[in-house]
Amino acid sequence: MSGPVVDGEYLKEIERARTDLRALISSKNCALKMLQLALNDSCKYDKTTKTGGPNGSIRFDEVDRDGYNTQLKTAIDLLEPIKEEHRRITYADLYQLAGVVAIEVTGGPSIDFSPGRRDSSLCPKRELFRNGKPGSMTLRDILYPLGLSDKDIVVLCGVHCLAKAGVPLKFDNSYFIQLLRKDSLRILKNQNLRDKALAEDPVFRSYTELYAKDKDVFFRDYAQSHKKCSEICFVPPPISKGAKGDVGFTLLAQSVVGVAVAAAMVFLRHVYVISRKK
């Protein structure tokens, strides 16, 4: 299946979908689900056929076999009305855009988004980027073939700062801080193997300590690794002639407004939480 023509109208449609995604993710408090969907659609790659990557085929997977897959199915279903509203946008672009917006809405770093991914109905066998299992060697076995480094693996695990049921979500470095607390380390035997790996594997731990110490470095590295992950096996197509000049300023303005709105939403959520505690 050929990819979309990325012209001025496609870019405008992307921005309209971005607005709808902000409203959806804010109202449903579903940022983590959207990130899991985006990352799992990317983190599939068949080394033999060199196929896979972010191509929207996750929507054809058997996503109802266990609890984690049920969350992916929920994210897919939540995005279907937006896909119906913006039919020209591919599923592959929509799922990756949802991940970018999820970070933005929860106060995380701005991530550059390049559209133009093609949809595919072919589903290479995937290993899910899930909680709990596996440990450090299995993480490497799964993610090294995708071109991801130890730094990429650790920094992308930072999305689990959003795994806070029933509270407004905020993207920050709290996941790494929690991992390094003495009380947490004492009970790591009872925690999932991913947490154990990040706290005990020497290379992983060096990055965990770095991100726990410096949120700005975490944000910088996360933005880079997220973009890298979202573009596995994807080469952004050229934008049609004239499209950049027509929409460039508009997209910049909308991006600035979007970041401001996201910051305001994060602030208001925390005011609400504080008021509930009084």
C-alpha cells in the first residue's frame, strides 16, 4: 500500500487531528494508553523481511488476549472516531501523532512529528513493550534489533511515570526517582523484572541515575528516542511543492498555542488535586 501524499491539505488535517487528540486525551486521562499503542505499533520488526515499524497494523493484532492487550484495544477504539473524522490521515500517522500529543498534554517535551507513514495489514510477530516482564537481557534481545540503544530503552521506560491510576497524569522523571529510593530497592524482589533491570543492570542503572537527577536531560533524551522509535523503518517523504510555504507559519502558531494549552491543563489538574486533599 502506498503512503499518503503529504501536501498542504494533509498537514492541515494533521493539525486538526492534533487538536481533537488533545481534547480526547485530556478528557479521558488516557495518555499512557496512547503512548503504549504508539510504541507497540513501532516496536515490531521482522528482521528477515525487513518489514514492520509504525505502520498501523497493530489494529489487526489479537489485542484482547490479556489485560495489557486489552488496554491497547481500548486505545484503538478511542481513536476510531478521530480516524473517521480525519479519513485522509493513515492509521500509522494517527497512532504516532497520538503518542506525541500524549506527551505534550501531560507536560512533557515537544516531539517533532514527521507525517507520511503508510498503513499495512501485514502483522510481523511482535514483542510487546509492556510492564513487568521481561528482564534486562530480554529487553535488549527485543529492542536491539530495532536499532534502539541502552539509552533508548531506559529513557522510553520513563513513560511509566504516567502509570498512576485515578490521578491527573504528569510526564516527568518521577519513575526514575522512585526506582532509586532505598525503600523501593528493598522491595524490588517483589516488583516487575523491568524495574529490577533498570535498577540493577550496571549500564541501565547509570542512565536511571542520570534521569532521576536531571529532568531536563531526561526530556531532551526522551524527545530524541521517542522520535527515533516512531520512525523505525520509516523515511519521511518529501512534502509536496508549495505546501511548506502555505502552512508553515500556521503550524508553528498552532504548535505554540498547543504547548501553552497543555501547560495550562497540567497546572489546573494539579490545582484540582491539591484542592481535593484539603
